[in-house]
Amino acid sequence: MEPVAARNCPFDYAEALEFDPTLRLLMTEEPVSRIRLPHGEGDAWLVTGYDDVRTVTTDRRFSRRAVVGRDFPRMTPEPIVQDEAINVMDPPASSRLRSLISKGFAPRHMERMRVRTQHVVDELLDRMAERGSPADLVEHLADPLPLATICEVLDIPEADRARLRSHARTMMDTGVGNRDNAVRAKADLRAYFQTLTRHRRENPGDDLISALATARDGDELLDDQELTVMAMVLLITGQDTTTYQIGNIAYTLLTRPEELAMLRADPGMLPQAIEELLRFIPFRKGVGIPRVALEDVTLSGVTIKAGDIVHVSYLTANRDGRKFDRPDELDLKRSGPSHMTFGWGGHHCLGAPLATTELQVAMGTLLERFPDLELAKPAEEVRWNKTSIWRYPLALPVTW
């Protein structure tokens, strides 16, 4: 059965970490639906079911590359992605880059990143303890940790970090009047990383950019443009998303005493618990980078025509009751299908190991250092971001 006309979907719901009712409506009543987004031209399809999302993200009949040059329907005034970025490549071009980039996340590099992350976490929590109770967990841990860690891993000078972070946040803002600022921020970030990556190519150190600059797959190397764009992607995705998830995970646990007690009683279950928290938490609003159907494809009885723009929702896939038992419940002992929070298929986030490492080190150390940590105010008084594509608490006052 063909769906009705396109629904207007601002995807601006921002009530704490409650699931977006518009997304829930679409996933239950119209799992393959036509939507209209706040920015870009025309309508798009939205695919919500776990299996259909897996099809769109793995089937060569859907192309990320084909969105380049199109004013595609999206959440932000200016597209966040660069035209040359790996996020808008298709195989085999993306396969070559992924192979090279994955070498920068090899086990020996990841172990160094874990050590650096632990060092940063210890310093931040030392300062929070010295400051005394109560304190804002966003200010003392969630906000500074991912930026400090990714900048340590990329070896970005201290003096440059605040400016780069400001540019990244400007690009994520969904405000209609933000487009000119976002264009400038993207250009400034690109210029910065062109200079930095050129220097690292000539003078490699033990940082991740140097590792990527020198990574080889046979005779293959990342070229200068690929290295510049990849460094930008790492900075943007390597700091803000983890910042927000630290705040989200801390809030979720601190408002669920039973799950928090379970984790404190058995710290060894933390890695499994983090995976379930990533599945459960609606970490963003709406959708990300779409694909284009290269030929007619039928999903769940609906025919998507060649040339149509297709978005997927990892949020709804993570709540698909056909894949997850009790999908709307947080079950820290859950096993079963993998969540899609880091994407799927050829565009699964390459930085997922670093993000997971940060979350495990941050939450594990926090719970160990502050065994009686709790919210310093009622959960309903916590203030939430309402202007970005990301869902997260602006402040999280805690006491111990």
C-alpha cells in the first residue's frame, strides 16, 4: 500500500530523553513514509524498521555519493558533511579509505588512546573532587573530556581547541538564521586542518593524524584532501557526540536507582551496559545524511523510485520490537542484535572504538570514584538543549 502525502517533520522534540512521538508514530503506522524536513529541497523517504534500515545501509542500490551536489532534505541549514568526506562515498572508493583509516584505530593505537583517556578523566575528576559537592557533571566531565581526548589523540595545540569546538558546534545548530555562520565555520575548520595535516605529513609524530598520514594498504596512502577531511570528521564526531552521550548516560543511570545499583555491584558488566544504554538513549533528533535510490526498490510493500532521497532512522531501528524484546525498556543485561547508534554497513562510524573507550573509562571511573553520586536537583529541573541536532542536558548538577 502506498503511503499518504509527505508529513511535515521538524523533528524538534526535546523533552529530556523521551522518545520522539513523531518518530514513534511513523515507525508504528507508516514504517516507510514520505517526510518533509526543515531544510533542503523536496521530500524524502524515511525508513524506520531495523531490517529495512539494514537494507538501505548495505544495498548497492542506495548511494550516498549521489547526494553530492543536491540540496537534499536535512535537519541543518548548511550540510554538515564535506563533499569529499568518506561519509558520502560508496564502495569501492569508501572501502579503500576505510581500510586505511582503520589502521589508525589498530589495537596498539587504541591502547594508547585508552591510557590518554584515563589520564584526562583522572585529572578532571580530581578537579571536581577538589571543587567539592555539589558540582556540574557537564562542566567538569562531559564537556571537557571528549574535546581534550580527541585533541590529545590528534595532538591539537591547547590554544586552538576552544575555537575549533566553537566551529563544530556552529555547524550542528539547526537555527534557520545560522546558515552563514555555519558556512564560515566549515571553511575555517577546513583551512585549519589543511595546514595541520600538511605539517604532520612532513613531520609525523605519534598522534592519530600522523598515523593516518603514514598508513599504507599496499601502495595506497590517503591523499592530502582525504586526510584533511578525515581529520575534520574526527574532530567533529570525536568530541560533541561523546560529550552528549556522557551527559545522557549519567542522567539515565542517576534517574534509575535499580540499574545504577546493579552496575555499582558488578563493574565488570559496564561494557555490556554501555552498549544497551547506547541502544536505548535517543541521542539525536531526526535523521542524518541520506542516500539516493539508484533504481526502483520495494521496502515493506512500498516502492521507492529511482532518484528518490532516502533517510533512515537509527533511533527507530534501535526500538524495533521485531528485533528487540521489550524495546522501550532499559535492560543492562540485554544481549542480542547489535544497536545502530554508530550507524551500519559501509558507513558504520570508524571512530566507534574511541567513543566506546571514552564512555567506558569515564563512567567506570566516575562510579568508582564517587560511589554515592546522585542528582543534586529533581530530574524534571534538569535543563536540556533545544537548538542542536543532538539531545543532551545543558547542565547536570550532582552531589556526593
